[in-house]
Amino acid sequence: MRLTVAQLSESELLARIFPRLHAGTSTILGPGDDAAIIAAPDGRTVISIDTQVQDQDFRLRWPNGYATTGFDVGWKAAAQNLSDINAMGAEATAMVVSLTLPGTTPVSWVEDLADGLSAAIVALGAGACSVAGGDLSAGSELVVTVAVTGSLEGRDPVLRSGARPGDQIAVCGNLGVSAAGWALQESTIVPDRYTPAAAHAAELFNRPWPPLVAGPAGARAGATAMMDISDGLLRDAGRLAAASGTGLDLDAGVLRELATALEDTAAALGADSLEWVLTGGEDHGILSTFPAATTLPAGFIRIGSVVSAEANQPAVTISGQNLRSVITGAVGWDHFAV
Amino acid sequence: MRLTVAQLSESELLARIFPRLHAGTSTILGPGDDAAIIAAPDGRTVISIDTQVQDQDFRLRWPNGYATTGFDVGWKAAAQNLSDINAMGAEATAMVVSLTLPGTTPVSWVEDLADGLSAAIVALGAGACSVAGGDLSAGSELVVTVAVTGSLEGRDPVLRSGARPGDQIAVCGNLGVSAAGWALQESTIVPDRYTPAAAHAAELFNRPWPPLVAGPAGARAGATAMMDISDGLLRDAGRLAAASGTGLDLDAGVLRELATALEDTAAALGADSLEWVLTGGEDHGILSTFPAATTLPAGFIRIGSVVSAEANQPAVTISGQNLRSVITGAVGWDHFAV
């Protein structure tokens, strides 16, 4: 019989979690009092909050048999929150975590979640960030909420609204890889039969790897706009265009090239690798714009240009054409419209 | 037919929520980008997180017929989070809010929740605090998580661990009133038949009123320890004693006097008003200790003295005796042991 959270008091469960939480250098006072205290050296704190809900954001068991671990959920909670701080051009300083747990949740699953949070913080390069506090509740389904703080280190934040016509558009990080991993886990291809490319995609779906060096590097290099790509390139590009009052024209050739690494996996599933690149979320790369003359920082790839917003034109175009006509012509993909 | 959240897109729902969120003076960048930015003028940010779960922390409909409103849930979420900041001796600067909502939730209920959050912030005197961002998720039950930040305004934080033998123990705020309101809603006494005292208790259970002036005032007056009383005086006093490595001796006479205002309500329910004072949570008053010679700030009442921790003695005593013997002798209450 596995020990469940219903068999422990809140303080007993906290006593098992606390030692597993990463303690970074930004914490002035850690867990255990009414609140934590975090350093904010430039007099400002960046803050964001994100939630994962069982059966909405993750399945405990997937159609292909993969069982989501507590480590996966903790890692993803950390990664998606760290990405929001990254996208402002900031460095993460702390997380506070609220867990809503069914009484039947194994204690080991919660310990794994704490390990996943801490492992992601360290592996992704956010070692100054602490897990500084939290809250435990009972509920009928798993809900994991993380609020994350960050420091701009004296720099201006890079907002979604700063793109200007003539700027180059660039991305840093993966596009469509997480979507491929999701599609694999929704398929009948069991993990034991994954190709190396498929295993890589599933790994990055379960434990995303946002490029945390990119946000501050982009800010230092003069990015005019940045945002976390969490809901797919096209949708998030539409948001950046709307916030900036511009259009965004993406380069069809570059996008097709980015899709080639996913082609074998897509073929095995009867899926479209370009669709993954254009619409796949949760890779948590950075969408950014820079002045045309700027040399892009390491890891950024140019994928298009900012254009003027035109009446009766979609905000996001691909090589000057609207998506439906380009995609139908280029790759036979006619089941998508923006 | 009431409009439900399932009938709106996320951006449509956010468009209804955003205008209702209080914008305080501490926000440098509000909702709409990847993260918000909050002022941290003394280079530190206090942070805490708290969650309410449907059917755990509140019932949508109570046995006595009372229907919890979105306004109640929003108010309570704000109040309990503001209290954590208060208990550090800090002033709140911002909240970020994560809502997990069943698709059947009426949109008007969510709008009421936003109104309740904002109304509590203003009414409780935390007008500098903004609701600076948030996250929406679908789920099978309502889960409301708030993370709150605060500023110490250059002061040292007041921790749970600073009580010293000889200090006076004081409280600011209500004790047992929220517990009386909870007991009423769990009873068969319908709200229409409440006495004025009962209506007051129910009001404070649904919309708690933490004394936000007390935290900074206590800190300025030299409080040696403070904490939010969220789980009941005895339990939280035990935590403060443990953190400080001391005992706490409470004054039986003062506690009985504090219970008198609840006696009629307790009699109507066959309950014990002193039990409410000693064990009732969610009033979110402040438990504090001050040097013996300190004149207590306005609103604080002396309820006992900090004593040395003694082996084989409970950390919390009442007029020098352990709880069971005192309470059994004084008020016939023998169903409780600590």
C-alpha cells in the first residue's frame, strides 16, 4: 500500500516537501512564516501566475500508456512560469506554489513534484530562484498553481507592444516539438517504440525546456518586443501584432525548414509537421522583434518582418499571403484557418 | 438562461473581468503582458499564496440555505491573503489571481468574484494594492488561488520566532466570530431569522475583516512576533510558541470576556462561545507579542504573557494550567484537548 496524502497531517506533508525545494540566492526569508521575503534589488518585482489542472492540462495516464509523473508536473509548472519571467527580459527570483490534492494522491507523487520543480529551476539555469513558500489544499482533482517573481536587473521590461514596422521577427527555442510529443501520447504508439526523434519530442512535451538565457539576452540586444510562445506561434504572433498595432509577416521557407526535423514523427502519425510548428503550444520559446540592423543574439533565428497593419488584412501573414492560401498551396494543408 | 463561462472564449471572459479589477498605485505594469511589474521601493518583496477550494473552504449552498456569492469568495480570497502580508508588518502591493472554473459557472458569478476582490482591497484599507494579473483554467470544481505581494517600507519583518519570555501577548481583531458564522450556516437557522449578533457573525464569516492597520502599527510599536490567526487562537499560538522556543500563557478571564459577545448565538446553537474564541479560524486577526513595557497600539488587547518553555508542559497554557483542566472546570467544556 502506498502512503497517501490523506494519511498525513498538513505539517507532516510539508515536512516532507520543504527539504526538496530549491533555495536560491534571491530569498531573504524562505518558507515557514506568514509570507516569504524576496530580494528586489532594482526596486521592482516582475510577477506572473499559471495553473495546471488534471485532465485539462495533463492526463495522469495517456492513451499510449504514458503515466505523467509528479516530476513531470512539477517541472512543467516551473518551466511555464519561468518562461513568463524570461519573456519580460527578467531573471526569476522566487516561486510560491499552491497544490490542491485529492486525498488519494500518493505522498511519493507529491515529493516527485517538489523534486521536479527544483530540478527544472536548476537545469534551466534559474538557480537564483527559490521555492519560497506555498499552500496545500484538499480537492477532488489535482490543481498546481505557481506564482513566480523576477528581477529586471535595472533594465526596461520588453513588452508585447513594442514591435515597429521594419523590425525583424525572431524566435529562440523550439517550435512544434511539444505538439509532436502531445500527439504521440494521444496516439497508439507506445513509448517503447518511439524513434529517437519521437522520444525527444515526448521528453520536451512532458518537461519543456524554455531558453531562459534568451529573455535577458534579447533585452540587452535591444529587442523591441518579446513574448512567451505558450499557445502556438500563430496565435501568439497575433497577440503581439495586436498589442503593437502592426502586422507580422512570417517567412514560409524558414517555417518549412523548422518543420523538417518533425517530419518523420508527423508521417508516423499522419500529422502535419508544419501545423505543429505554426500552432503547437507549450514549447515556451520566445517570439521577439528587433530593429532590422540588430545582430540577433545567439540562439535566435529570423523568421520574418514586422509590417504595417493593413485594414482587411490578417495581422499575421506568411510570405505576404494569408494563411489559408499559402498553406493549401505549399503543403496541402487546408483544414486550418486563422 | 444565464450566460456561462463555457459560452465565452478566454479573451472574452478576461475582457469582462479586467475592468472590475482594482488598480492601485503600486503597479508599474498591470494585466495583459506575460507578467506584471510591481513597485518594491525598499528592494524587498513580501509574498504569500492561498487557495480556496469549493466544498473544502466554502460551500456554494449551506445547510441553512445561504448561497455563497462570487463576491463572498473574491472578498475572502483578498482578505486572507492581505492578512498574511499584514502579519509580517507589511503593506500589500499587488495580487495575481488564478481561477479554475467549471464550464457551468455563470459569468455573472465570476464578475461578482472580481468585484469582491476589488471591494475588499479598498474597504480593508489596502488601496495601494492592485489586482495585477491572473490566469483562467477549466476544471471540475471551483479553485481560487491568490498570490499577494507586499512592501515592508524599510522596516524589519515581524516573524513568528521573536517572542521572548516576559513579553506580553496581544491580539488585534476578532476571535471566534467567524466560527460562529460558520456554525450558523451549518445549522437549520435560516438567515432571515438571524439576530443582529448572528447576522454580524455570518457577515464576517463570508466577508472577513482583517485589521490591516494592525500589522504595520504593531511593527512600528516594536512587536517582537506576529502572525495571522487563520486556524484558531490555540493552534496558531502553538505555532508561534514553537517558532519562538517559548511557552505562551493566556489569561482565562480575558478570553471568557471576549466570548461574552458570542454567548447568545452559541446558546441558540447549543455551542460553546469560549470554544469558538479558542479554536475558531478565519477571523484573520493578529496574534502578537510585545516587550512588557510597551504601550500596545490602538486595537490591541493584552491576552497573556510569554513564558519559558518547560519540558513536559504544553506550549500553550491558560492561566498557568493546561487546557483540559481549566476548561472543564471553568465552563464545563471537556470535549477538547490540545
